Amino acid sequence: MADGRWTPRAAMAAGLFLVLATLQVAIPAHATLEPRPARFGWQMYSTKSHVPEVWTEDATGSRTAVEVGQLMGDGRAEIHWTEPLASALCMDEQVRAVVVIEGETEERILCS
């Protein structure tokens, strides 16, 4: 390159450098635009979810509040709470349904 021309080896090394540098910037930039928290994303453990409101219903239709923190431990934002909560709470023979409210969504799961 003393005469200002690129050798094939130098051009390949420069191209590889540019590709790797672009990837190091593009991948985190793309990850920042994805919905949070993304499973296995860099922000997976950087946020904590809001614990849902949960009730159990018995045969008469009366509701009993459930202390979710005692069942699920440390809440993580990427976990969808409904299925694991319902299957655990439906093990009680008195429970006929589980009501889970996460944000704006209310789900009522009948126990079988």
C-alpha cells in the first residue's frame, strides 16, 4: 500500500473490520427498538413486572384474593403469569376458577 493501492489482503481485512464494526453497532441498536422485555434480551433482567391481581372463585362464585408474591417469588417481566398461576391454584379442590388481571387484560380460567 506504499503506492496508495490496496492489496487484496488489506482490502479483505478492511472489509471484515467494517462488517464487524457495523454488527457491533447495528445489533444493540435493533435490540433497543424491540418491545420490552424481550426473552433473552439484554433488558430481560433490567425491569421488573407489575405483579398481577389474582383471585380464586369457589363454587358459590365468591372471590378470594391471592398473594402472588408468595407463589411466584421474584416477578420477572417476560413471564406470562396466567398459565402457571392457574395450574397451581386449580390444584385446590375448592377452586372453580382463577381470575388474573395483568394490566388492562382480565382472564378467567375455569378449573377442570
